[in-house]
Amino acid sequence: MDKKRYIAEKYIEEAKQLHKENMVVDAHLDLAAEIFYRRLGGEKDIIKNRFLDNWKYAGLNLIVSSVFVESQLLPSMGLLNTMDQIAALYEEIDALDDELMIVKSKEDLRKLKTAHKIGILLYMEGLDCIGDHVSLLRALYEMGVRGASLTWSRQNMLATGSGGSRDKENPKGGLTKAGREVIRYMEDHHMFVDVSHINDDGFYEIAECATRPFIASHSNARTVQYAHRNLGDDQMEILKNAGGIMGLNAAGCFVGVKNETATEEDCLNGLCRQVEYEVGKIGSEHVGFGFDLCDSYYRALPSFPVKNYVEEDCLTSYAQMIELTALLLQRGMSKDDVVNVIGGNFYRYFMDILPE
């Protein structure tokens, strides 16, 4: 279907202008892992060939790249795979140093506005690679890591994950002693804490022991689409009161869209419904984008194609961010609220959390 049939051109133009004039942030992309696996398969210049044009079209200023270690590499290969991913990401950024920069501090964030570069902020999607050796966070920090979730959906020596996206029950179990020590270390060293992928018990314990704002980088509203990975209304309220932000996840199973039958229009409207619900519940100051676009990552894995794999992304590429913003405007969201959601909130959050 021609997108102009359901999005008026004037809103497309307004969206382009907003993305040009304001900060635009995606708080979650498995970039480091995808680069590593594609380079392993013989590809070169992955960011340049697969991402950069769409990032620039969307006006992106900051991308938060996760380091994610597949379960079959744990525990023995976890730390090596982590370092491999970080090294591969740095090599790609070095090759595009006139277009990209690594972000480690408030000063780096400020430079994004004047250097006309896209920033990459590095964080760990799960700290399985350190076991319960909290001291290893120092090494990750020196490599540029500035945040982490304690765990992915699985259990490790720090916490219990949310379980599989289609599991009927949320696993039980809170933070371990080492998990609480990790939270203290990250807060003391100006690293952000991410609660996406942790189970409910762990969420409430982080909320209890955290002294600084934390985020759910790529989690949607459970009321709109039930999934353990999404946040309940009470959790959204706790996140808001802590000064945190939740990032819109674009996976259909968390949005509430069946991608195998949905149209592009269905997908974009589904994303809008999530944003509108979240803004209505906790205010536009606590909502952002954390798309977690995974289809390209899964295609990069050596084991692909996965049997019965169904594409999940509700955005075909980052270029579609413009259409999402345009549709939010067309559906009645104010420009001020949209500016918060497309990146203003996450930019302010990282300016508050990161070291000077």
C-alpha cells in the first residue's frame, strides 16, 4: 500500500523537520553482535553498507549498541565473544571517524550537536560474561561500556531473566548478592542500569535498591500486549517515579502485531498504540525509542536460517522512523511530546547519568 494513503504528506514533512532539528535516539540495537557475525562471514564495512544511509535519513544522533552473547557460548566463551564484539565495533567506527564517534561521557554527548557525527553508546545486554566477578566491570568500563542489564531472558549469577517471550509464567527469583553489588558499582561509576529482560522479582528489587534513575531500554506496555518482557502498569509507574524511561520495542510479539499477516500500516499503527498508551500512563517525558530491530541480526548468525523463523520487526528499516513520527503527529500527538519521544528524553537521561 502507498504510505501516502494513510499518512498525509504534510505530516511526513513535519516529521522530517522534527528529526532534523531535534535529538533522535534509538536506545537499543544489537549492532556490535551483528557486526561481529557479519565480519565472521566475510563481510566488510557493515555500518557503511547496511546502516549509515538510513541512520542519516532518519536524522539519528545516538544509537545505543548492545553487546549480546548467545547462550551456546556461555559460560566458557562469553568474555572472549564480548571482547570480539567490542573490537569489531571499534574497527567499524574507526573506519568512519568522519561520520561516527564512540560516546563515553557527557562531553561526547555535547559534541554530537556540533561535530555532526552519529554517536554510538556501548552497553552490555546481560552480564553473563563476568559470572559473579564484579571487579570485571572495571575492564568493561575501560573498553567503553557505559551501562548494562544484569541479565538477558536467562538466569545467570547476578539475576533471573524474564524467560522466553511466549512462556506462560514469569520465572521467580530476585537479585543475588553479586547482582546488588553490580548495581552499586554501576551507579558509583556513572553507568546506566537497564531492566529490560529481567523478571518481575528482579525489577522490583532493582527499584528498591537503585538510587539513580534506571531505564527499560526496549520494553513495551503489558496492558497493550501481554508478554513478560513488557512492563505492567505498576512497573511503568515505578519507572516514572525513579526518573527513568521506557524504549519502544518494535518486535511484533511485544507490540501486539502478527507480522506474518500484518501490513506496513498495521505495524506502524501498532507502534503508535504502544506509544500513546505509555504517554497517557506515565507522560511523554518517560517514553522513547528502543527498537531492538532483530531481523537483520538473526540473518547474520552462522546458524541462520532458523527453522520456522518469522520476521518480527515492525519497521522495515531506520528510514521508517520518519513515517512513525509522522503517524504519531497525524493521530494527534503534540509536537512537544513527539520531540520527547524521538530522542529528547533519552538524550537528557544520558546527559544526567554518564560521567563528565
